[in-house]
Amino acid sequence: MNHLSGKDERMWAMIVHLSALAGFLIPFGNVLGPLVIWLVKREEGEFFQEHGKEALNFGISITIYAAVSGLLLIVFIGAILLTALFIFWIVFVVIAAIRANEGKSYRYPLTLRFVK
């Protein structure tokens, strides 16, 4: 097991959260970005492991919420939900990245815990 230094581990924890923004470029990038980074670096330290799982769980949860909101486009509320979900996603990814860079633990709100 190769461990990162404290500063490097915080940097990678921040990157794993920000990698969710890959969703702007590729479909399901909000899940694939954190998944790839977490799989590559998951043995590097407990702090990174915690943030990697949290980022991955949030990406999966957001994808599920977006799918449900998309189905609700049939009734107008889906458009409102998708807009609110988009803003919620961006804000909390940035907050999580800042907390990781500060060396603090962070739990996203409304996140389903698939990866434990």
C-alpha cells in the first residue's frame, strides 16, 4: 500500500470531488470521474478513501434523482426539479472539494450510501 503525504492526500480528495464536473463533458461523467480516480487511488490513504466513496455515492445519487426528475417532465414539476438539482449538485460539489482541501471530512446531504 502506497500512502500519499497529507497535502497530496487532501489534493486528491479535492480532485475526486471536482472530477464529478466531468458530467459537463461526457454522459455519466459525474459518476465515472469519481469512480476512476477512486479505483486508482483508493489504497492511498484513509482520508482519500472516505472522500472518494462520498463523491461516488453522491454522483450515483444525483444520477438517480435526475432520472426521476426527467420522468417528471411529463408534469411540469420535472423542469423545476432538474433546475434545482443542477444548482444543488454544483454547490455541494464545490463545498465538498473545499472541505477536502482543508483536510476536513464531509458528508453530502441527501446521498444514498451504495459504496461503504
